[in-house]
Amino acid sequence: MKITAVRQWVAEFGYYNAHYVRIETDSGVVGESEVGMRRRSRTVSALIEELGEYLVGKDPTRIEQHSERLYRDSFLGGTLLTIAISALDNALWDLNGRDLGVPVHRLLGGKFRDTVPVYTHARATETPEMFAREIRDRLDKGFTAIKTTLPGFYTKVSSVHHDVPAVIPARLTETEALPNWVWPLIAEYFEAAREEAGPDVKFMLDCHGRLNVANALKLADTLEPFNLTFIEEPVPYERVDWMREVATRSTTPIASGERWANHYGAAPFLEQHAVSVAQPDIAWCGGITAGKKISALAETQGISMAFHNPFGPLASAATWHLAATLPNFMISESMITPEQMVFWDRYTENPPEVRNGEWHVSDTPGLGTRLRIDEIEKHPPRFEYDRNGTR
């Protein structure tokens, strides 16, 4: 069996563009995958095209060899490179599963668990009371784990103690001064959420690297009474020493990893215990092959896996097939929202189904989900920047 073509389609997927890839073979067996990246769709498409040329004529069963050569021969790395590698790698795993008539999790060692727990998202909203209602909506949909962003950093906010709406500038650097109102306001939001949800629901907070060490520690102290499952990227992800200092001094677990480029990018954070929770993205880090290596490194350090995964059905399927096989897996992100589910049903057949906050592991061959190319072609991508670089 030889690879005869690597094809791709880019389609609008709400707030970003999804890249869909199909690897075709002379035996008729195909493999499919999905990746996504805001603002860099043309770059990702070009990389998939260039790296895909390497695969044509090759044996699709040599996944490890292809993963290594695609990375090494590119010379310059980084996540923009490994996104394209992820697209090809995940499609190869799907292809091999389909060829053998087994699910991808069988190829990875078999099921360690029958269900994969996932969390959903809730907007920080304008007030703590509105946030509590957002939490109630997610609970009513069956979720028991919810993540949000820093109140005040991405939307205007107010409370009984803050009558004037305020917002942190979107481009504030991590070393600039924050207003004094931000810390008690954040506490009000999580107090309202905890009162609504009770003690057992898991809460997580994504900071997107917006703070420096001092402010990250202040945030951790502020939120300690509310027993968060983790605080994600409190400081810029590039600084392993900053992340380690926060992780060492915070009683709340610190998570990071969505921007890691394969196991080499993850290793310093894991070996130095700069995180308590590892968050590689199977659609960004180099695919299932790299994700499995990162997970093994994390396991040797006693670190839990909580995959980053704000994408669609095929990216989720790849993530959750791997998650099902891991002894150190904790939870996975999901973008199970009404706005996103429209695209799941439009672009794929048999998308992964989450019930009561869990994906029940599928035994359908490959990744289980199949692309609907006819529908994908009807929805061209949208670009956030024009060719002059302006919005």
C-alpha cells in the first residue's frame, strides 16, 4: 500500500477556520484529520501542502518514521510547523485503523478506561450573577467540569462592589500595573459559581499567559478558597522558570502545554515540574504520535494530562482516542456549545457524542468520524486579516 495523494480543504468554523485533510492510497483506504488555527490559515495550508508532498509514494504504515522525518527535515520547528505535522499524523493513524478494521485506541495499546471525561466552557460574563447563571446552564446540560477566562480581561464587568464597568486592555502586557479592583472582583465571580454549583463541580481558569509571577501568585491566593482544579497559563508559556516558580508556590495546580511543539518542547516543563497538569493539543503538538510521547514523559513525573482541544469532531476524536489509553489522563477540553455543534453535524458523519460530560469510547474503525466533503466545500474560510495585515 502506497500513499497516492494528500488533499486538504479549509472551511469556516465559527471564530476560526478548520483544516480538513484526507490521505489517499492505491488500495482505496483513506485517513482523515482536522486541525485549526486562528489568523494563520494560509500558513497552515501551505505547510500541509509542502509536508504532504513528502508522503506521496510512501508506506502509510510507517507512522513513527514519517513523524520523525517530517520534523527533522524541516529544520526549523515551533507549533506552526507541528500543526501541519499533526494534520498528517492523525490522518495516518485514522488510515491504519480503517485498514485493519480496528479503532485507533486499539493501535495505541487499548482502552485504559471506557469513558473520557471532558469539560466545557462558560463566559466570564458581565456580572457574578450572570456568571452563576452560565454555570447553571452548563450543569443542566450534564457537565460537571467548567472552564472560564479571567473576569475583566475579555469583557466588561461589574458587581455590587464595582458600579462602573471596567475592562483590562486586550494588549496589556504582563508587566503593566493592574487595577486594584480586579482581585476582589475575580473572587466574587468564583464565589457566585461555587455557591451555584456546590463543592464537587470542577472549575478551571484560563489566563492565556496574561500575568507576571507576582500577579499570578496573587491570583492563586485569591482563588484558593474556591478549590479550582487548575489555573491555566497564568504567565507567558515561554518562560519555564516563571511557570515553575508559580507552580511551586501555588496551592492550586498550574496547567500549561497547549503551545508545546512535540515532546521536545514539553520536556523542560515536565522535567522541572513547572506544571502539575500537562495540556498538549493533539491538533497542534505533532499529532497522536507526539501526544503519546508527551503523556509518557508526564507519567514519569507524576503529572496529569488534560488535553487542550477547542476544536471540532475529528480533532476531538483523535484527542479522546489517545486519552482513553492513558493511565495518567485526567480530563480533556471540549467545545461542546450550540454555536460549535452546528459545524460538527454539518461537516462530519458520526461525530463523537458527549453525554453527561463524558465521551463513551467508540469501537468504530479508525477515529470513527467521517468527513462530509460536499458540505465542507460549501463553506469557504473567513480570514481575520486581509493580505495587507490589517483587520
